[in-house]
Amino acid sequence: MESFDINFVRSDGKSVNVRLFSHYTCICGKFSGEGKSEFVSLLEDGISTGDISVVSELPFAIATAGSLDVILNTPDRSIIMVDEAEMLHSRFLSKINQSKHLFITVTRAFPLKLDYPLQGIYKLSRDNDWFVIENVSGLNVSDNCIGCKMVITESHKGRSEHELMSCYLNNVQAAGGRDRIEKLLRNTTGDILVLADLGNIGRAYAILAKRCRDNPSIKFYNYQSFEEFLCASQLVRNLQTTTLKYVFDYITIEKYYKDVLTELTIGSCLEYEHGKNLPKAFLDKSNFDLVFKSDTGRGLYDFINSYNSLVHGGDDKKQKRKHTKEMSAF
């Protein structure tokens, strides 16, 4: 995954780094008001006095509601730090969404209001007279799905990941949208696998993190989007097509992979159209290895093989019936 790093270095050698993966990146304190305004003020003062240097491949600016329009009109792609609330109340929000610039928003509290990828959501905390910025860890992201008794997909029933996974599993439930996933996770126990687009999870992050606190056995599969998974498949790679699309030209990583998959498969038997049924080649069980056996799909490959081994193999009929009932109960 392409990224940009921006590093703020104090004159005494202390530094803090932020890695950008998408159009929007978020810095949020663990609790409301935890040093965020102070952090931005410290950067502003330190940069103006020369006590803090900015190490970045792209130009950097801190914007206010008053200066935002001028900064947006700068010709070179830049990294712009701005208060999320000021951005949301800005009359320039549509222009910001379409801008080529990259935005680090600083927010006072959850829930988040913009389209952040999970890997682009950071928490800010104090470290004596300096700061620490770390990725949030509220969702249990994993490649190891073996043992999960339920599968919840972000997609609608019979579409995308629900359509594909239902070819191999009898325990797949469709949420019908990112913001409906949490409803299916309420009051649950035991191991649950969630297939959600982590490349655009920001608005739902807070409530999904709460569901994970309520049931620590919930796992989110480690991919940015279902389209990323398909792009990585040997089936698509065998087309030997390439893309010149650039992730930072898109508002989300999810939208980037949708366009890439469409471009890579156009005119082929794998031609992908978002919102429509998957091409038959993806659903053909004889292509199982070609679809799932990739760096991105390996966890699902192992999970499906483990499930089929338990349900269809072995000598313990009682155990097989028990497992089938568990997998079908949701």
C-alpha cells in the first residue's frame, strides 16, 4: 500500500510521525480534549520559531477556517492539518472532498465524521512534554479466521463478499451496509468473523469498537476492501492487465480498489460491476485456489478449508453435526 510519512522533529531530537494512506487521516485523543488543541498550537509555534522541523515529501500547512480556502488553491499537492469540526462546518467541504490535497484532521471526540481508513485513524497521548501518536486498536483485525462460527458481511445478501462466501459456507449473514454491521454484532458471544471494508470504516469505527469491547471474540478480516481481495486473486492477475490509477487521487481506499478492479477486468469474462452479481468465474468452485490463494486471501482460504474439513471430513459424526449446527445457527 502506498503511503506518505510526515515527521515532526523538535530541536532536541524528539519526534512524532504520522503515516498517510488515504485522502483523510485522523488524529484523535483517547478522551475528549486530551492535548489536541495544545498539539496543534505547539506545532504552529514550533514551526514558526524553527524549534520544530517538518520532514515530508509533500509541503505541509496548518489551516484554520479563515485560511483554508487559500491553502486549498495552492497548486502543488500538500498535506493540510485542520480541525475536523472546522472542516465540517466549512462551506468548502465539497471542494475538500474533491481536492488533490491530503488532510490530517484533529478531532475532539468520537464518533468520527469523515471517510477514514482504519490504518489512518490515530490516537494522541501525552509523553511528558511531548506527544505520542499511535494507530487505534479498537477492532481486532486478523488474518486468522479459523474457529469462527459466524460470518457477517458488509455487503447486501447475494452481492459481493456475501455472494462469494455463501458458495462455501452456510453461516454467512449480510448486514446490508457498513452502518448496519453493528446491529448484527449486538449481544453476541463467541468467535465472529466480519468482512468489512477497512479502507472506509471511519464513520462506523466508534460503535464497532464498542461491539468489540462487548465481545472480544469478534474479528475483522485484514483487508482494505473486497475489491482489493479480488484484485489480488490469481484469477485477476492472470489477465496480465495493469493500472495507472493512484490511491491518493481517491477520497477512500475502497473507491480506489473498486475502480482498479473495474479497469483490470473490463472486456474479460471477469468484468466487474459494483452492485451487480459477480462474474461466474469467481463463483466457480473449481477456481477456489485461483480466487482465494493469495497474500490477501490466505486467511479466508485457510478458514474455508478448515470449515469444510470439519463439516465434511473425519470420523466423529457427532462432532461434525455439532459443528454444522453451530455454523448454521446465526
